[in-house]
Amino acid sequence: MGRPVARHLDDGQTLEVTRTCSDGVRNANSLLLGAAWRAARALGYTRLVTYTQAEESGASLRAAGWRVVARRPPRPGWHTPSRPREVSGSEHVARTLWEAPS
């Protein structure tokens, strides 16, 4: 977890789950997401968000009680002439924004 990547979500009250990892144990990701939300609340945060890519089902998020907040269209990338960026492989991928239960 960390500060939200999107600047408009970085309000001091919101954390973002950037990645989870398990050894494949059944329901491990849903358990991790629930634990992340409990930890965030214990630290005083009022909102926890994460994103899935278009090809991901979000089953673990739904199982943990999370809800879809927004669907984001694909971006062509972050490269601009004034700020050159390397291709990261996440360009042209639609994303879904999820929020932990209140």
C-alpha cells in the first residue's frame, strides 16, 4: 500500500493497494485485501482504493466486499515531448477503480 498514484486521490486520507502477492493459497488475495483495509483504518485512513486491468476479473475484490467506483479508458501513455517517458507495457489498457467497503 502507498500514497495514491493519481494526484486527485492523494488527499492524506486515501491509500492505494499497489500490489498483492500470495503463494496460491485459496482466497489468499481476498484475505490480504481485507487485512489491508483493517490496517489502513487502524492508521487513520478513511479510504482504500486499487485498480484492476481490463483482463482481470476482480473476483478477489468482490469477495472482499470492494465496489467499482469508476472505469478508466485506455491511455496512449505518459510520454510528452516536454517529459519523455519510456514505454512500460501498461499503455492502451483500460482499468477499473475499486474502493474498499466503508
